[in-house]
Amino acid sequence: MRGHKGGLAGLKQLHQQAQDARKEVERAERVAARDRARLDQAAPEQEVDAFRKAMQSARPIKPRNQIEHRLAALPDSPAAAARRMHATGEKPGRADAGISDGGVAHLLSENGTAYVRADAAPDTARKLKQGHWRAGAELDLHGLRVEQARHAVISFLDECLGQGVRCVRIVHGKGYGSEGMTPVLKDKARAWLAQKTEVLAFSEATPREGGSGALLVLMQS
């Protein structure tokens, strides 16, 4: 556990990172506005905006009494990544290559709400839901299409692994805004996570942390 000074230093660092990220977003948006007239319309503007907003939501969770993880600024900011995809026609798929949208129901437990990798302790998902590990970062998938969400989830996990963050929260929603009130990304997010070899376990979040609209995910160290 870090001391009081360490905690303050960590908070200051997170605050500085937030300021730097905000400046980068503002700079990127100015460039995008200037160049938009010359860009090929590789994807509808609303999809680019949705992707940008979702990746901007991937953030460190504010600590209560101590700093457990520190996420450095991403090497390619979310705004810059979205602008690059818009300009070049780049399709999401490199980070999530080989990840399918289903076919893993037999790996899930607790009526499809939990997963534990075969070589992990059987009670890992239960301990995860009970708060044994605190989530160090969060990703919100609201507003994304399936392909964009898949790319965002896998990229988010890779970035967190690179920064030493083992436990994260992924918000996929409860489907209240979807056609037929069906959560489009709920089952697909579970399928993607079960195929990610670094994922040890995941569990539906507690009501306080999003309930059936979110997952707590634990990755190997």
C-alpha cells in the first residue's frame, strides 16, 4: 500500500495525464475539422464519432484510498486513431484477428454470466465479483457497432496489459436502447473475452458496478 505522499503524487500524475489527453483531443479535432473536406468518406461520420467516444471512455478508475495502477498516455490517442481510420479507410480487425462473435457458450458458467479459464482457480470468477480485485480501468461500448466494439475491447485489453492493469470493467449495456430491448453486445462481449488467452476470468458486475450491463474482467499478470 502506498503512503499518503505516494497517493497524492499518483493523483497529480493522473490529473496531468487527463489534461494532456484533453489537449491532444482538442488538437486532433482542430486538425480533423480543417482536413475533413479532403478526406474520403471511408465510414459514416456518426460511426467515427461513436468509436472516438467509446475509446475516450477507456480511462483509469479513480482510486478511493490509494493508487493501485497508473495508466500512461496511450501511444496513439483515441481521437488520432479515429481520425486515421476515417482518413485511410482502415478497417478494425488487426488487434481482434481470429476473434469470433460466438461459439463459446460451453465455456461459460452461472447461466452464461461468468467464465474461468481451465487452468485458473475455480472460484476466481466468484472472488472477482466479490471485489477481491479492484478494477483499474473501464471501457464503455455504448454507441458502437459490433465490429467496432470487438476492436475496442481487444485493443483496450492489450493496452491495459501493457500498463500492468490486471482487472478492468467493460460496460456493454442492458439493451434498453436497442431494437427489441435486446442487448446486442452482451453475449458477444462474453464470447470475445473467453477467446482472449490472457483473460483468466470474468463475471457479471455487482448492481453497484453495472449489474447485467457490465463485466468485471481479470487478466493474467
